[in-house]
Amino acid sequence: ASSSEEKDLVIIGGGVAGYVAAIKAGQEGMKVACIEKRGTLGGTCLNVGCIPSKSLLNNSHLYHQILHDTKNRGIEVGDVKLNLANFMKAKDTAVTGLTKGVEFLLKKNGVEYIKGAGSFVNENDIKVALNDGGETTVRGKNILIATGSEATPFPGLEIDEKRVITSTGAISLEKIPETMVVIGGGIIGLEMASVWSRLGTKVTVVEFLSQIGGPGMDTEIAKSTQKLLKKQGMDFKLNTKVVSGDKSGDKVTLDVDAAKGGKPETLSADVVLVAIGRRPYTQGLGLENIGMELDERGRVIIDSEYRTKIPHIRCVGDVTFGPMLAHKAEEEAVAVVEYIKKGYGHVNYGCIPSVMYTYPEVAWVGQSEQELKNQKIPYRVGTFPFSANSRAKTNLDTDGLVKMLADPETDRLLGVHIIGPNAGEMIAEGTLALEYGASTEDIARTCHAHPTLAEAFKEAAMATSSKAIHF
Ligand code: FAD
Ligand code: NAD
């Protein structure tokens, strides 16, 4: 069988990149098909990534706070128990609601949703092995590769998602492990370490580099974050590389090598989380049938308009260059449809925020202090601690700070780095300021409501352009 009509756009992958492109193209009046093999839309982000992890982070924080942070607020609680099955059910409810919502949006925008695995037959025809059995072919004038990414495995340590897990196992463990070692102190490692540590697991994070947080996190902020997470009970081994693992015994063991001095040792735990990054996913896509090129890291090579070397085949999201973030995929998805339809589009890669949803949250946009130093770009720094912010004080939640970096001559904002309550929401203001080329004085002269955490943002801008009032 084959789909009756040629489509204006065939999208392979129904993750954030794919489904957003599908909706946008539908809105633009294009005939669209979106092929997804998972059985549900939303990709990694909605099914096993952003959304389920944030449900677990939110509810584990609530649990931890009820256990440890109520007495000083004059709240006395009795017997507090965690029901892990229901804790997971709450996550599943959020996921299902959102993935169903996306399905509705595709329908509303006239997109044909094909459930199955797509692969290139030639430059215009995609064969789909349907989830329900059988096969169909769909032909597109334009084709968008949006097949996303998968967890990078650790060589020699087979993933079973029970004792040796990726983030996918970490969001659905059936019992609370006593001990866990996390390989990789990047964002996935720290978010998942937070969830299980709050539920009672003794977690050790092993990181190869000298700082946690993965690429892009400001070193000063990374150090403060590590201190706060340590206070919550997490252990860290930095400058330490896991070299091999063995899961044949009762515990999973890992041999680690100190990258800078120190001596090698063996760690053991009930569960090991492998969180050493993600890699582009192009398996089974039949790229060899069209001679498509990948770079040395397996990413589909594209130009600035998301075109592969075959101009009507384009590519966006995790499977190509840039940070592996849902909102980056979403921006690209809108832009790529605009390029196809109108010939122009826009994504500002210098202005993509990052948020780590630990407690407190860590968020940043623009350049970090070490990046500016490395490029020999002059800068001025201003900071403001939440301990001097009235709302943080009333909330008894004063850990963290806002840090701004600005051009010393023009005062133009170069970067914002926040660790603190609600940093992930507050970074939107920094992103808007950066996008509009604001000076820190512009921000300092903008009236902010009192008492809000956002006043710390304004005062950091005051500290950068002249002086803060409350510190
Ligand atoms: P994906 O979401 O991976 O979607 C690709 C889809 O294509 C998949 O559903 C796959 O089944 C499908 N597919 C692949 N090949 C085929 C084929 N041949 N035929 C049919 N279908 C195919 N990002 C954030 O911005 N914020 C967060 O808080 C955040 N949290 C995360 C937490 C975790 C645990 C993880 C793992 C990731 C997180 N991310 C987060 C990253 C985010 O999930 C990704 O950046 C985002 O999902 C990328 O979207 P995508 O559409 O490019 O790829
Ligand atoms: P990452 O690249 O952020 O971090 C991986 C870390 O593992 C690095 O710090 C690296 O130095 C370390 N590492 C690698 N090999 C090691 C070894 N052998 N021993 C010890 N340490 C080792 O990758 P991630 O945390 O797996 O996340 C993958 C992607 O998913 C990222 O691009 C991230 O942005 C995205 N993500 C985003 C969010 C969010 O936005 N909140 C949440 C989760 C995931």
C-alpha cells in the first residue's frame, strides 16, 4: 500500500522537533505526514525525558521538603510515607496527558500521523514499517529528518535498565535502591541523582572533569551548586574517570581512575546510572540508500538553512548540531518550515537558555565567565545573593545568587547565570534582555514588582552597571 498523495513535507520522527514542524507546516497550509515509531508522539522529551523527569523532580522535592523543611516553618507533620507506585503514576498521568494533547494538535492541523518506522528508499520515498504490521510508502517534495538522540552506552557495561540504567530506567525504578553510582555529573546525572537521593538512596556522582554541570555551566556557579548538592547528601568524585564496569556480582562494580593524581579504586552500588551524554539516532533510517553524510559524532551534516547535501532533505533537533535541548529543537522546527515555505527563518544560537532542574535550580543564558576569559573578551561582573532578597527571606529559601556579565564599555549584557529558587523561570527575563541587546542599566531601570525573587535579577543588573541597593 502507499499513501495516496505526494506530501509537501514528510517528517521522520514525532519528537519535539518533528511534531512542532508538523504543526507549523500544517498551519502554513502544507500537506504533511509525520512518521513516529514509538507509538506515542512527543519523542524523548515528553515520553522519557523532560516531562517525566520534571514530575519526579517536583514531587521528590515536595517529599524531601515535607520530611526536612517544615518544623522551622511552624508546620508539624505526622507520619510521612512515600508510595513509589503512585509517585510513578503521577508522572505517567502527566506524560499521557501531554502526548495525547500533541496527537490532538496534529489532527487539528491536518497532519497525517503514521505510526511506524520510516526509512529512505530514495531521495523522495519513505518506506514505513507500520507498528500494526504491514508496510506503506509515503512520498514527499520535502523531507525532514527529526529522529533525535539516544543515551550513549558505556563500553563493556550492558544496559539492562534495572541495575545498569540510563535515564529511561532512572525514571521508572520499581524500588528505591540503597546505593547508586552515577557515571557523569552532567545535567541528566545531577537531576536523576537529586530524585533518588531525596527518596533515600545514597548517591555518588563520578565526573571526569574538574567541575559538575556538563558543558556551559559557569565555573563559579558549578562550585556553589556542588556545595549545595553535597549538603543535601550527594557525594562527588571529580577529576575521576570510570574506566570499566562489571555487573556479574551482587553489586555493580566500577573501576575508576583519578584523571589528575590520586589512586585508582573500585566503587560498588546496587544501581549504576550511565549519564555520559547522548548521541544522534539514525539507526534503520536507510541513510546509506541516499548517500547521506554524517560527521565524526554521527550527526547529520546540514547548512545554515538546515539543508543536508540533498537540498530538499532537511534536518533539525538532537540528530544534528547544537545543544540537545527541547526548546532548541522547537525553535529549529519552526525556522525550518519557514525556510521551506518562505525562504527565510531565524534561530539565535547565542541566546538559548539552559536550565538544570535540581534544587535550587541552575539556569544560564549567553556566555560564561570562563568562555569570555578564553576568548579574551573583556567583561564586568555583577552579582546579587538571594540571601539579600526579601521574597527569598520570607520563603526561608535563600541559597544562591544571580550573576551578570556585561561589556565594560557598552554595558551590553553578555551572560546571565542564576542558581536559586525559580532560576528556570527567571532566566526567561535574561534571555529576553540578551535577545534584545539590553544593557544592564536597561534592566536596572526596569521596575520589578516587590517582593519577588525577580528583584534579585534587577539588583544584579544594578550591581553590574553601578551598585545594588540591598547589598
Ligand atoms: P527526540 O525527542 O529524541 O524525538 C525523535 C523521535 O523520532 C523519537 O520519538 C523516535 O522514536 C523517533 N524516530 C527515530 N527514528 C525513527 C524512524 N526511523 N522512524 C520513525 N520514528 C523515528 N531538554 C530540555 O530542553 N529540557 C529538559 O528538561 C530536558 N530534560 C531531559 C531529561 C532527560 C532524562 C533526557 C534524556 C533528555 C532531556 N532533554 C531536555 C533533552 C530533550 O529531550 C531533547 O533535546 C529533545 O527531545 C530533542 O527532540 P528531537 O525531536 O530532536 O528528538
Ligand atoms: P552531558 O554531556 O551534559 O554530561 C555528561 C558528563 O559525563 C560530562 O560532564 C562528562 O565529562 C562526563 N563523563 C563522560 N564520560 C565519563 C566517564 N567515563 N567517567 C566519568 N565521567 C564521564 O550529558 P547528559 O547529562 O547525559 O545529558 C545529555 C543531553 O541531554 C545533554 O545535551 C543535556 O543538555 C540534555 N538534557 C537536558 C536537560 C535539561 O535541560 N534540564 C535535562 C536532561 C538532559
